[in-house]
Amino acid sequence: MIKKFNILLIFFLFFTSKSQSFSPEIEQQIYIGCYGSSKQYIGPEKAKSYCMCTLKKLNEKFTDDEIKEIFKQKPKDIMEATKFASLYCEKNF
């Protein structure tokens, strides 16, 4: 029983530590940047869905500090690091 509890505790701590949300400021910056550039190509409603999806995928993979470091890079490198989210959301929105 205690062994199961320890395994569940470790799993819970690992899972919750990586699933923390971006800070509201970072979420807003990412969303505004995405929406501003996407709405002209796919319209406001689709851009809203696409950007929320992209934000969610980035949030699943990166912490605040990691995403800040990515956005300090050259545009080409930013696109490469975040391409997985864009490709996923293009197919699923």
C-alpha cells in the first residue's frame, strides 16, 4: 500500500511540476503576437482557436524561463523551436 502511494506521489509531483501554466503576462504576449499575425490570413474566429491551441501546446512543453529564452533568439530559431505547436494546431483547428 505504501509503495503504491509513493509511486502515485512521485507521478503526481512530476506531472504537476511540468504542467504549470505560463504566467498571465507571457500568455498574453504569446496570444497577442499569434493573433495579430494570424487573423489576417485565417480570419478572427479561426485565429482565436488556432492561437489558443498553439498557446496550450507551447505551455505543455515549456516553462516561463524556457519560453523567454526561446523568444530571445533569432526569428528563424524561434520558428524552429515552436514549429511543433504550429503544425499540430494547423491540422487540428
